[in-house]
Amino acid sequence: MKRIALLSLLLSIVGIPMNAYRLEPIRFGNFSQWVSREITESKVIGGNTKTVYEIAPNDHIVGNEPYTNAGGSPWATSNVYAKVSGVVKASNTVSPFVNGADTCARLEAKMENVKVLGLINMDVMVAGSIFLGRVFEPISSTKGPYSKMEMGVPYTKRPAALVYDFKVDMPESDSRTKSTGFSSKKTLPGRDNAEVYVLLQKRWEDSNGKLYAQRVGTARERYDKSIPWTKGHAITIHYGDITRQPFYKPWMGLLSGERAYYARNSKGKLVPVEEVGWAPDDATPTHVLVMASSSCGEAFIGTEGLTIYVDNMAFGF
């Protein structure tokens, strides 16, 4: 007993938990490599050149070209090249951030301003998000934001947790702003949250090309206050139906209807993935979704300045 107590004391001193996970890093999840893109916006909205970042092997791209995941990176971001009715606009809410000797990802909620011919001002609230998947550029409208991106990548393992380092900067505000650029800004009550989650799904396709899924595993955490740098934070992945568990919240539930994410079917068409139920506790997934975001609500709603920093994302076994 004395030896066990001494071992526990030594481990606590050097900061090594006795229940440490065996980590499987997510590719490019240390966020030390970035592609920078120079996109020139249309003259009608000022003609500025903006730098937009993507998570992939270091590179620099000049020109208004659609981006496709480079170098085998599984990561996509909310940074986009948009071309709506012939007008080019760029948005950058995710960027590299130097944290001491390391580089991490900084995800910010901000207001994008668009001034048309110096006469019309439009503000659009955008959140910073990273996720496993792909965005299909150029973005041609603000309608149906999920239909412009493919969420999730093939994955058949059953990790116990998602492990990462993070920090949250939360403004002293108990309100959110809704602003789509096409209507007046609205102030909504309630503080927005930053969020990190991992969802495991077992997907299949019917004869009509529709995609369905059972939810295999769930880990979802939200942050409503500032949090200092936290190393090796782990959120436990719970398998099977969690609706009767004491930790369950409605926002951990199944994704269907307007909440469904999209993926490509066997014909290459982007279609919703309808979650139709909870998988058995011992089910094997076919896909994994991982996302971190500076907002947890609907598109174009957020708290300006809310920022989450993430680093060293890995699956824990």
C-alpha cells in the first residue's frame, strides 16, 4: 500500500495521470502547418486582398481559386472563398496562433463587413470552426450552410475519448447578435458558447442515394466562460443510447431534418445524413465527425469576440 501511495504521489508531482490514454493523433491535429491563400475581393466591395488560412502542409497560394483539402489533410475550416452573383468575398475566422514555442488554431467569432460601392453596408456574423471534412468552394449563397460542406471522414475504431489542449476567451456579454447581411442586425438574449465534439456514426445508403446513420458514439462539450490554457483535456465518448444518462443534454441528440449534416453518396452528390436512431453499445462506426467552434447556435448568430484556441487533437484509447 505504501508503494502504491508513493507511486501516486510521484505521478501527481510530474503531472502524469495514472489513467493516461494511449493517444492516436489526428493527422495535422497539432496545427503546426498551414496553407495561406491570397484572395482578391471584387472591386465593387473595395477590391481588398485578404489572407485566408487552411490546415494542411505549409504552402502559399495566390489567386481566386477554389480550395480542396491539400496534402492528405482531413481538416476543413469556416474560412471561405465566396462568389455570389459574380461578387467575390473572402472570410477568415480561423488562423494560426503562436503559443510560446508552439502553434495552435485560433477560432474567432467576428462581424464581417461588406460595403457595396461605398454606399451599402452589410454586416454578417461568422463563427470560426474547424472540422473533419471538406468545404465546396466557391460558396454561392448564404442559404443552407450545411449543404456546402461534407462532414465526417471514414473511421472504424472505437476510441474512449477525444483529447486536446484548449483555451477560451469569453467576452463579458450575455447577448448574441444575429446578422445575415440581408436584414437588420438583431440582439438576442443569452450568451453563446464555444464547443468541441466528436460523433461516431454507422452510415448506409439506400437505393435512391439517400444517406442514413445510427449514432454510435457521442462526446460533446460546451464552454460559457473564459478558460485558461488546459493541457490534455479529455471528453469521454459514450456509446449507444445516451438519452437516459444524467449528463445528457438535448443538443447531444440525433441530427436530422434541418440539423442534419451532409456527405457525398456513391454518386458523388451531397445529400443530408439523417440520423435515424442510436446504435447498439458494441456497434462499429463507419465515420467520425470532429468539430471545434466559437459558436454553438445557428448560422449567422454569435457573440463577437468569442474565441477558442485548440491544439494537439487526438483520439484516446
